[in-house]
Amino acid sequence: MNPILFAGILLIIVPFQATLANSLSVWGIRPDLCLVITCVVGFGFGQWDGVKVGFAVGFLQDLFSGGELWANLITKTGIGFLSGVTAEHLTNTNSHAIFLPVLVFSIFSGSVYLVSSTPHLEIEDVLYGLQTVFLPQALFDAILAMGLHHILIRWFPHE
């Protein structure tokens, strides 16, 4: 991946997620832009670039947020790796093919956050959160990832 693109992602996406992502919310649902960019880089540029971006974005997100320590670093790094591995096994990695994996990765990431932030949950709370927050956010993340993947691959084609 282009080092300028990598630096731009780190300098723009994490502060944007922390400050201006509320303006992107639709019906109160905020996208996880760090997850979206990690998935797009993993699908577009391969698993090791996905790992590098996921690690850096997750580390910065954990550093600047008040969330659970290391949760973003571990999940974003793993999701970057899995995105690249999934892209290697797809016959045609186009923008439409990444919808379902990003949907699953987003639900997984939200579930990890929920379980790590509140350890004593009832199953009803998890199901309610899945229905009202995680699934709509995952759909939003997957749609954003499709559009961003389409744009990013056009501007920065893989070597």
C-alpha cells in the first residue's frame, strides 16, 4: 500500500471517527469508520496491509477513546487479516462481494464491544442490542464499505 495513503488514513479516519462521525449518523446509528476502512484495505490491498491498517487504527482508537483497552486493536487487526484472506479466496473481489463479510465483521466487532464493556449481560439484552443497534450499524457499515471500496480501488489500484 502507498505510504502516503496509509499515513492519510491514520491522520484522518481516527479523528474523524471521534469527532465528526455523529454527523454521518442516520436515525441515530453511527458507522464504525475505522472498521470500514480496515475491511476495505484488507479486501483491496491484501491481508498484510489490512493487518497494518487494522493494528494502527485499532491502536489509535483505543488510545483516544474511553473504551475497553485493547478491544479495538485486537478486533480491527483480526478483521483486517480476515478481510484479506477472504479476498484471496473470492473469485472476483468487487464492491458487491464484500457486503456480507463486512456485515458479519461489523456484528462480530459490536458483539465483542458489548460483551467486553458489560460483562454481566442477559441473553435478552444481547438479542435486543443485536436487533436495534448491531444489525442496523452492520448494514450501514457494509453499504459504506461497498462505496468506499469502489472508490478506493479506482484511485489506488493494487499492484
